Amino acid sequence: MRRKTPVPPAPLPQLRGVDPVRVRLPAAGRWATVREHLVERLTGAGPGAVEAMFADGAVVAADGRPVAPDAPYAPGMFVWFHRQLPEEVPVPFPLEVVHRDDHLVVVDKPHFLATTPRGSHVAETALARLRRDLGLPALGAAHRLDRLTAGLLLFTVRPEERGAYQALFRDRRVRKEYEAVARYDPDLALPRTVRSRIVKERGVPAAREAPGEPNAVTRVELMEHRADGLARYRLTPGTGQTHQLRVHMSALGLPILGDPLYPAVTDPAPGDFRRPLQLLARALEFTDPVTGAAHRFRSRRTLGAWSSPAQWAGR
């Protein structure tokens, strides 16, 4: 059996908590130089951007030395570089550490902060912030929360243990509990378990329900309601489809307050931190796969539409 080529360690340090980009050159290709391949591959970098990186010595090989602009193409070669970080509006809310030990860091994430670098959210992410603030460059995410959802997130300290914690979420051995604020419907019988098939198409912001075998299961319970027509709900997912809780609440006729996608897609301006999505990852409960300890963590955050409705609505 053919052995996989081991990946060398990154020869570049992190930049503001963000790892350098690693590229392995394909085994076959028609390119004469490394530069020609990257110019063709990194079309989103903009005209002249790749050439400028080579001119600045910003593209390096495994030994940390800059790759020359005329370096010949070498199949299987690894190169590293830092992409230009996008201009990001800082998320003006704290990221609270709930628990920290030699294996785990558990944080209480604010609304609007992405979990890991992706797209236009790179340095302004929970992972990058924690790596900088805690001095833990090897920190990694065990799972993710939507950028608009607040609440508990688990990160791993040791790369060699990350797979064990990620498997907890993959194998559904973590009990997750969420809270949401939406309108109150006295005619809707609760509690109930919602089952449906959710489809998320690449490039389409919103997921949708579709005919077919259910792949998404959510338990919905009414916690309390009040005279202004709002209610607080406990949501317990049995699966982890993209936007599952938001899709299921909208399908029940109870779209979560502040949701820019369900039931209708809106387009808030970047940096508009008003009326955040009223969805909170309240609790995580699991048995630690490394230490055997029983963990139960709870978010101390409150949902603004419930605790301060006038302030949340901007009145």
C-alpha cells in the first residue's frame, strides 16, 4: 500500500492567531514554475497579488526559505504563505472563558463572532482571539456554532487529542441544550419533536426542508411566555444539520427573533450589531474522552429580547 507523504510542520508563525495557508502542488500539471501554478490556483487573490507575494519573499518552502519567482514546478512540493487578512469590523463583545484545563478551553461566545476563520471572518473569530489572548497557538475547535448564535464552544489544547473530542460531537455523545426567543402561539401543542429533511446548497445562504428521509431532529419545549406575546423555548437537537434549529422553529411558524435568514432572507450591513439572533447554546454535557471526567457547562448569557426587550428592539 502506498504511504502518504507526511506533512512538514509550518515554517511560518501564525499571524494574529491565524495559521499560514499550506498548498501542496498536484502530482501532475502543465505548469513550468511554482508561481504559475499559484497564479492560476489563487484567482481570488486579485490581479498581481501572487506575483507580489513572490517578490516579497512571502511564499516559503518547508525549510522556511522563500521560493523564487522562477522556481521550477515540483510535484508534491509543499509551500506556505499568509493570505492578506480582510478588513474586518471588530465584534465589540467579550469572549468569556468558562473553563480551562490542560485539555480543554470552554468559552461563552457572543453573537456575531465566527468560530473559526472562514471567508470574510478571519482574525475576528473565536479561535484566532483565543490563540492570541491565551497564548495557545495550537488551540483548535472541537465543533462550531453559527456566527450569529451565542453560547458555549469547546476548544482543544493539544492537537493530538482533538480527534477524540471532535468524535464526541460526531457520534452525538454530547448533550446540547439551546434557548431561543420567539413569538408565543397558544394553539401550538408543545413539547414536540420535529423531524424533517434539511438541505443546504453551496452558495445559498438559507437551508431548506425537502421531501425525503428525515436527517434533522429537534425537541422543542415551551419554557415560559408573557403578556407581550413573546416566549422562551428550550431546544434540544438530536442531530446537527446546518441551521437546524432556525429552520425547525421557522417551520413551526415561530421564527427566532433577529433571524436574517428565516423565514425571509435580509441583508444586514456589516458592523450592524443591533437585534442579534435570539438563539443561545445554553448547555453542554459530556464525559471527557481523555480524563473520564463528567462535564456540564452552562452559559451565563441572557437573551436580550427576553431580559431587555425595549433595548433589544432599539426603542
